[in-house]
Amino acid sequence: MPVPLRYPVLEPDLGPLEERYVTEAIRSGWVSSIGPFVERFEAQFAERCGVAHCIGVANGTVALHLALVARGIGPGDEVIVPDLTFAATAAAVVHAGATPVLVDAARDEWNLDVDLLERARSPRTKAIIPVHLYGCPVDVLRVREILGPDVFVLEDAAEAHGARVRGTTVGGIGDAACFSFYGNKLVTMGEGGCITTNDTAFAQRARFLKDHAMSPVRRYFHTDAGFNYRLTNLQAALGCAQLERLEETLERRATLLGWYREELSDTSITLNPSPPDTDPVCWVVAALLPPGTDGDERDRVASALRARGIDSRPFFVPMHALPPYAGCRLVTRDSGMSVAEELGGRGLGLPTSARLSRSDVAEICAALRAVV
Ligand SMILES: *Cc1c(COP(=O)(O)O)cnc(C)c1O
């Protein structure tokens, strides 16, 4: 008999405001991709990121794909991505017809190691997708300085709504950024995503391609093979409510992370990084088990927690260890075990639900100490 899970890792936090807006959308009859909530969400999200344009799309993965295609990236081009990320980042590059180049993680930050970018670039480098992993922002301005103005900097901010680097909110630092509004993200629409940017020509191109690339003056005349990557009014209704509650969500998660830090302060388990000059957000409480822990040992810890009704998630498997990306060029500092491999094997996402109390966190941490 499986033990019932008392503590899931993440769950959507939906309340009366979400119910009200979704009901409003249903009653208005605008449930497809035209409707006031889509426009409202796009305007409010752009403002939050401090940019001129937000293009709502069906999910975060197609946001990445659309951004690359709208920028004209395709066969023969290289796109630098972190080795340690959710696979959608690298998959979007492959779907655009381009080649991912994998960069190892920085040990103290978990994000891609910016010091390796000189070595990762080549004459074919057209773009980079820095991922703000687990809510910890990459110093995108440093990335820009190193790679220069010709390389398209596309932030993958799917896990970092509201995080800041030197006071600037993610989503407004690179040439463009992609967000996800999947069920477990900091803002959810069930499924959903968007692109943010200040580049008007790029924004127009992305808007055009996401909606079948149909000529605005001649119906059913398509100048490109377009996509249907549209966001619905129903999704956006949920998103508008979630966006109004984002501050509350971020505060709640910061509080939770603070409790975990207190409970685990006398162990050799380390939690979410917080590099200087950044204001990370907590997407998930991410724990690195003691140095020397490998993937098998971490999985044993996860099963032992599960037997006590506590769910957890392993860190992402590094891209170079996955069949579609095994042949990609991988840039690391030296030839030993890569940092991404080590972090990938040691890391465990812990319960981060809004409804957890101080004593729930104490119980989860006691269990973790007991099984590590
Ligand atoms: C969730 C996520 C995505 C993909 O978003 P979907 O909305 O699930 O398609 C992309 N990149 C990262 C880093 C993510 O965490």
C-alpha cells in the first residue's frame, strides 16, 4: 500500500479571486484566444517586467521556440544553454533547427558558469538562453558584456517571476525573456507562457508567427508557415488573479525558505543560493545534500521521505546525460565530474506548498535529518 502523500512538493494556490475571474471569462463567452483578460494580463505583466511588450502564448516551451524562430535562429546556428536546466530549454533550440552548446553550472550559483562563456562561443553562436534556475537569477548584464551586442540574449525566466539582479527585474534584462505559467510555477494559468521584450519589431514578428502568420490585410494569405501558440482568455483570467497575488506568493515562499534554513542550519545540507547583487525568489525549496552524496544515495533519501508521506523531486538531469543532447558540445572547467553532474546527483526539491505551517516544516526537516 503506498503511503498517502501529506506533503506534495508544489501545488497551485487558487482562491476566490481566481474563481471570480475565471467565472467572469466563462460568463462573457470569451473562452478562446480573443478577450479582455489576455490584453489585461499582457499589459500588467509587461509593466511588472518593466518592458514595452508581453506576448502571451500557450506554454513556456513554445515561448522559447517562438522567440528563437522570431529572431531568425535556425539550422547552422549555435545557441548556448546551461547543462543543468529543465529539458524544454534545450528542446526549443533543437525544434528551431539550431544546435545547443552546453555550459556547465557554477558551483555557488547552480546557474550556467558565466566564466565559461568565452570558451563556449564560436563564430556560429547566435544566441544564449541563461536560465534563472530555481528562482536564482543569472547576472544577465555580465553575459551581455562578455558576448557582445550581436548575440541574442533570451532569458528563461520560467522559474523566477519577480527575481531581480541589481534592482532590475528578470524578464527585462536580456533582449527578450520567456516565462512559464504551468501548474507548479510561481504564477499559474494551468498551462501558459509569454515572451517579454522591449524590441518592437521582434515583438510584432513573434505575435504574427504565433497566430498562423496570416497577413493582416489579406485573410487566409500566409507569408510564413506559422504556428498556433495562442493563449486563451480562460487561461489569462486565471493568470490575472495569480499576478495580483504574486507578491503574496513570493513572500510566502520566502518565509518557508527561511524556516527551512533555520531548521537545517546545523547540518551540511545547503539550500537555495543567494549570490551578491541579486534578489532571488523561491520557486521551490532546493536542497543540496551533504558533499559526497551521489544520485543513488539521494534517491534513497527521497524514497525514505516518501515512506513518511513527504514528496520530493530530484534536481534536473544534466542535458549531456540525455539521449537527444548527448552529442552536443559540453564546456566545463576541467575534465573531472562536471559541476552540473554533481549538483544533479545531490539536489532534492522539498515541499514548498503555500499551506505548510512552521511545524510542518519542522517535521519535514526532522525526517530529512533522520534519513540523510
Ligand atoms: C517549466 C519550465 C519551462 C517550460 O515551461 P512549460 O510551460 O512547462 O512549457 C522551460 N524552462 C524552464 C527552466 C522551466 O522550469
